[in-house]
Amino acid sequence: MSFVEGAPAHGNPAHLLPPSWKKSISLWLEEDTPSFDYGGFVVGEAPAEARLLAKSKGILAGVPFFDEVFKQLECTVQWHVKEGDEVGQEKKQHIATVRGPVRCVLLGERVALNTLSRCSGIATKSQSLLSLLRTAGYKNTLAGTRKTTPGFRLVEKYGMLVGGCDPHRQDLSAMTMLKDNHIWACGGSIATAVAAAKAAAGFAVKVEVECLSEQEADTAIKAGADVVMLDNFTPSGVATASRNLKERWGRGKYLIEVSGGLTEENVADYVCDDIDVISSSSIHQGTKHVDFSLKVVPKQGVAGGKMGEGESMET
């Protein structure tokens, strides 16, 4: 397993996936072929070989999902690169070979490619933003957000991990995040909201409070928040507030997170030693996909004969 800087170094990210994830693959295949497979009828079950080609540069991520699509269709996948590698440096790089009945290869083609492209795009953007922050001198955590695609969160969070980013909370059950709506619904009292959250979640679940001012952050820390998020602050405001908070409350008992409109264009301006976590939805919202294609190798004498290495039959 090959990883970019910041990715999990103590094991295979695929081993994090829950047992239920394979059910999603079945549902995606069902969605793509809800009744008759007319194209499959046309091509039949002759043995086939197809080449997975990387057509644009990026970090490869999503290998377990790609593999499972074809496993459920009784095909095999042989990888020629490792997850976490940069691919697409050469034009139409041949990165994997899929083998199986031709109708099954084509049944899984689009589901597998869509998943791999999206996951790799997120890994690529994650790595790019992390690299930018490291160059700017930031040594702490870059995280994603919960602004993920319904039904596709596991894939998107997986891409963040392979790209070297913290996936942040997985869902509403993973951490209590008290945003402005929660505070307003509690009569505007941060202390009341934090107390209620801690009473329900107990010692095992962290409580984070979204703060719109340094004063709100003070209140949240005093109430026992584990994380305070400085939301939509200016760069100078972040530097001042985070320094003041660490001076007043010390270090180690809570974390300071900064979020709100952070992108590759402005995130370096927010770098300072007092920030523990920078979170950004830009690594998974509106992210450009890595371009892959899957091309069946023509049999000898068909479409001009057997393809040479790196060539593909364009459609």
C-alpha cells in the first residue's frame, strides 16, 4: 500500500470499512440495471480482458469499491499500481486489468468508473490542499466536513483518508456539534446546550461548539466544550482569537478548529500555530474528478487487431 503524506500509516484504509459497505455496491448495480441488460444480451459471455486507463493526473483512491463491483459480477481485477499512487503522468496510463465474461465487465464498467473517479478526485484535492498548508508552515490537522453526498459518504470520507486528510465526524452520532441553530433553539445559551449534550452523550462523545466570536468561544470552553470552532472569521481574527484563547485557557484540554469558506485560494492566510484543526468542504464539494476509462481489448483480427500497450479502442 502506497500513501501520500498524512495518510494512515499503520494499516490498510480498506480495513476501516464496515461489513455493511458491500450492500451499497449491490444497490448501485441494481440502480444501473433495474430490469433487462440489453447490451449484455448483445455481447454474451465470451471471456474478455479490459484495461483501466488513467486519462488525467491524480491520486488513485477507491480501489476496494472498484474491486467489489467486479467481484459481485464474477470478474477479477489485477492492479499495476497501488492505492495512494499518483497516476496519469503518462497519457492513458494502464493501471489495472479486468478479466471476466464480457457482459459482466460491461455491467460493472460505469458503476466502477464513477466511484473510482469521484473517490480519486477527493483524494487528489485533499492531498493538494494539505501540501499547500504544509508549505505555508501548518503542522496540524486538515479535515473534511459532513457536507457529503447522501448515500456516498463512505466513499468520499475514504478518499479524504487516502489523500491524507482527517475525515472529521462521520455522522450525527459520532460527535455532538452544536451549531448556531442548536444554540438558538436552546434560548441562545451555549452553556445550556453544552450541558445538555454532555448529559446525553456521556464521557465517550466529544462536544464541539460553533462560535461566531471570541466571547462565544470563551463561554463554550468554560462550559466544557472539547472543541471550539471559529466559524467565518477573518485571517487576522483567527490569529488574534486563537492566541488569546490559548493564553487564557491553556493547551491540551480543548481544540480550536477553524472553518468557513476555506479554499486553496485563501487557506494559507489562516495558518498559525494556535489552530489545531482546519476544516474545509472544498476538498469534497465541487471537486474535479480524475478521468478513467475502461477499454475492452479487441480479439485478434477485430477492429484492426490486438491493441498495443497503452492503446485503447475509442468509442
